[in-house]
Amino acid sequence: MPPGDVRPPFDQFLLTAEAVARARPDVDVEMAREVFREAATLLDDGLALEGLDSHDAGALVAGLCVDLVAEDPGAAVRARSRAVLENPGDLHDPAGVSAAYLFAASVLQL
């Protein structure tokens, strides 16, 4: 992913960065964007969404947006990985999404 180019579904990360910066006055919006842009690049380069359809990839990134701002992001991502197997909702490939969460945690070194 070229620097500055964040394509769907990773563009959700930049929206999350902006929301976090608005909610937490001590967070610099540009720094938050850079952190989430780097996460998007690592996940894209690491092929973390490989094999997922666009629906499941979007759901995975939405979950990561929540988990990456949790007090313990690693624990949050691992818990979500287990949760999608127990309650897959409208996911097309719950096992693939669960595995992708764990892979994302590894790529992001959580």
C-alpha cells in the first residue's frame, strides 16, 4: 500500500483514528492517523485479509477498529477471534475471520 493511500476496508482505520482523537483530547489526530495507517499497511502487506470476501474483510477491520483502541488490544483481538466462532452473526467464513484476527494480532505484534 503506497504511503498515504488507504483503501477499503482499511480506510475504516483512519475514521477510527479521527474518532479517537475527538474523544480523547490528549491524542493528536495526525499521530493517531499515522499509527492506524501503519497498522493498515502492515496488515495489507502481510495479506491478513487474504481469502476473505469483502463482507468478512470489512467486518474484520471494523472489529479491529474497536479492539485496537481497547486497554489491552491483544486480549481484545484474541477474545474477538473466539467470539466469532461462538456467534458468527452474518459472517460468511467465521473460521477464516477468526484465524485472520489471530494473524492480525501476530502481524501487529499484539
